[in-house]
Amino acid sequence: MLRDVGRILIDRERVARRVEQLGRTIAEDLRADLERHGHLDENGDATDKVVIIPILTGAMVFVADLIRHMPLKMSIEVVAVSSYPGKSMASKGVSLRGDLPRTLAGKHVLVIDDILDSGQTLLTIRNLVVEQAPASCRLCALLEKTGKKVVDVAADYVGFEIPDEFVVGYGLDYDGYYRNLPDIGVLRPEAV
Ligand code: IMP
Ligand code: MG
């Protein structure tokens, strides 16, 4: 498996440092939002207003690490999307498997994906969230491919900007594989 990855783009230590920073920053921003909306209790703790929506399957590893740097009361509602069915490297449009929870009105929502490429996935989910009139809706992606966006959507939080190469590891897959690699790397052309 490791032989299929030609080059490591971001190693696990760099990922871990950045994910910790991101988690702390997002938690501080959410806390400020909660305070502004009067959504903290008398002890200054978050009430039941924060909902994290990880986009499966790619965001699984990232979210697991990120939320452990976010000391806030939160619930997690996953949504499953497929945009790269099978051995494809280009988005074939976004298909949602299942529904979003119908309980996002008045909540502070954070949507999390592994990578922002064409932008279609995050845009689709964001629109579905916003329909429900949340108190706030933020978007977070671990990676963003520079200059690749075809739709108008900006992530509020991005871990790393990367060049336009197909990457795997730390949750990202090719044909469903390589998600369990601890580092983020570029596949060898022979592995494709
Ligand atoms: P978008 O909808 O085009 O922004 O694509 C986002 C989705 O495509 C992500 O959730 C990933 O699952 C997938 N994707 C985009 N680029 C890559 C990549 O380089 N490696 C693995 N998956 C990718
Ligand atoms: Mg994928």
C-alpha cells in the first residue's frame, strides 16, 4: 500500500499541528458566536446549540482529530455524499446518501469536509443547511486545491492549500482505498 504513494505532501506531524490550531481557532470563534447570541449558560458553557456535520467518508479521520481540540458542548450529525464514484478523479456531481437532520434551525452549524476541490460538495451541503435557518453556518476543509474552484463557495477554515494533484491518506481515498494512511501523499501514476 505504501509503495503506491510516490511522495508525501504533508506528513502526520504537520497535519497534527495544524489540526490542533484549527480546532482551537474554530472553538474560540464558535464560543464568540454563542456568546453574541446569548447561547452560553450561567457558567459560560455552551448550551445545546453547536452541531458539527462531517461529510463522510473523507472527513472521518480529520473530524475525529479536530473535535478533540474543541472543548465545547456539541452534537455530531454525519452526512454521506459521493462525488467521485469508483476510480474517478474528477467530480461527477454530488449525490447525497440519506438526509440532513431537520433540526438545524437556530443552531451554530460547522460543516466539515476533507478537501475543497470544485466546491460543489460544500456548496450543496451549505445550501441545504442554510434552508433550515441556522443561527450560523461555517464551512471547514482540511485541504483546498488552489485555483480549482468552479462554484462560488469559500471555506471559513482551511488547513492547507495544496497544488492540483490527487492526494490520498488521512481520510482521503482513491477508489475507496488509502484512507488509513497517516500522512497525506500523492499517488504514483502506476497505482491509478
Ligand atoms: P468538490 O465537490 O469537487 O469540491 O470535491 C470534494 C470531494 O471530492 C471531496 O469530499 C473528496 O472526497 C473528493 N476529492 C477531491 N479532490 C480529491 C483528491 O485529491 N483526493 C481524494 N479525494 C478528492
Ligand atoms: Mg472521496
